[in-house]
Amino acid sequence: MAWSGSTFSVAFNGTAVNIHLVAPGSIFNVFVDGDTIPTSVLDLSNSADTISIVAQNLTNGPHRVSVFKRTEAQYGEVVFSGFDILGDGTLNDLPAIPTHKIEYIGNSITCGYGDLDSLNTNHFNIETEDHYWSYTAVSARRLGAEHHTVCFSGRGMYRNNDNALTGTLPELYPLVSPQSTVQYNTANWTPDLVAINLGTNDFYLGIPDSASYVNATVAFVKSLHTDYPLAAIYLIDGPMLSDYYPNATSDTVARFANNATTGWPSDYFLRKGTAGAYTYTYRSQTVNQRYLDAARTALIAAGVTKVYRYILPAQSGSLGYGADWHPSKRQHSADANFLVNSIKTNLGW
């Protein structure tokens, strides 16, 4: 396995447990006896070890241990071969599987990129990415839901942040891991809700072609609906989208005006300053909202009726930033609250 948040859990009567795990490039949080804050960190990012101690010197008695993958799939697959228990396994002591199930699909924001960092000028470091504190994992916990995540930094719905049209998230989604060609069997686990937060990378280099972006969104959601016909679908605007980024040149604005509209194209660009000294930015947030609204309309017309739109407010920095201007841990927590309230209202959870 490889995707963020994948978790291995064991219940036992005893005093210690080891895990057989080959996971170069990965870091894990370890939880003992229901702790909601990680008990310890298992860093295998530079290790080829196959056996690691995850809990020892425990009071002899019943215990639960979970090992949670906090880093994202692109840094390596994980091979899990089991636990060694100093004691006896007790399957019935594992917590009950939650009633609700959510699948989150997204980019670096969903992964938790840089959420443990506190300086927006810092760049990615595997040690500061922790999916456990992402708005997705936090919202699932607050809803008491089981969650699966398919996320990859830099990937988009129609194009990636390097302008590549291949290797987008919809292309990676069907795979067991991004390093594999094996198709995941969607019959193994059926979500009640699929929440998609893509678009930030599509808009990274400017506004993408409307038909290409909307059509890619519609096609992807239709494929999800085929696999999960009863699931609700959320199309989410990410908190990093803004009408003030990225910058656009006056030549780009003029070319757009000549080709696509007449006069000042205020729907697509924000103009600041004074005459003769204007600066311009792409209105990424506004246009993405328009594109996703159009996708929702098309999906409903095609019979995919349980499609919801949710706009996470653009982050302001009042709750700090993580690395590379990504949401901080506090921002993720606030965004989780926003999403939880919407899900409770729309789905009655």
C-alpha cells in the first residue's frame, strides 16, 4: 500500500508489539490504547528495516496499537507483513468499524503537505507532512467516519502544476498505488461520501481551458458514480485558491480580451493600481468556482444527482501557514469544522 492515512491496527493482551514493515520514504504515527495524539513517531524514511518496535514495557493487560501512515504515496510503497505480539491477540477488542465511510481525493492540501511547518518560505520536508492533521483526516474523526485517501502533491484534475496533462489525479486514482499498475477493486470498500478537492494545481500556471477542465471533472465524477452509485459527491474549492494569485502580464490580459471577449476581461483577471501602472492577477478562485458549478449542473443533468458544492474559504494567514504557503495545522482544523458542518447539514450525519 502507499496512500496517505493507511493504518494497521492490532489488539492484544500482553506487554509489547513489533511491526514487520518495509517502508523507505515513509513516516508513521503510532497510537497506543486509543490516544488521539500520537504516542510516538516511527520514521522509516531512510531505513530498510523490516521489524520495528512500536510499543514495549506496557502494563500486562489489554492494549490496542495503531500505526498510521502520515506521509504521501509518491515517496514510496509500504509492505506490511504483520505484527509480533508479546502476549495474545484479541480480535474482539479492536474498535468497531464506523458506520460512515468517506473517500477523500485531492492534492498536497489533502495530503497534509507542510502542515507541521510554521514558515511559508520553507519548502517541502517529509518530516513536516502529517496527513493525520489534514482537514480530511480531522473531519473524518470529528464525524466518527472511516476514511480512505487518494492524494498526490502537484496533481490536478485536468493538468498538473507543471502543465503536464498526464499523470493527473484521475489517472492515478484507479491504482493500488502510484508505483503500481495494479487496479484497485472498488468493490472492496464502498464510501457513503466521496469528497474531491482538486483544481489548485490546475490553476497554478493560470486559468485552464474551461471545456477541458469541466469535462475532466464530469468524466471523473461519472466514473466514481459508476463505482459508487449511492455515494454523495462533494466538489470542494481548496483554501489556497485566490483571486490574487498567480500574477498575469498585461500582454496576457490583452490577448485574452482580444480572443475571448470585448473590453476589460474582469471575470478572469483582477486589475490593481492606477491607469498606466496596472498590475494583474488571475481570478483563480472565482473562475474555479464557476467551472465546478458548471460541472455540477452537467452532472445533475446526466443523472448524477447527489452532487454538492462546498467552498472552503481562501486562507488569510490569520491561522498561520505551513510550508510553501500551504495550510497550517490550525488552518486544517478550521477547514475541517467548515466541512463537518456542511456534511451534517446536507447528509444528516
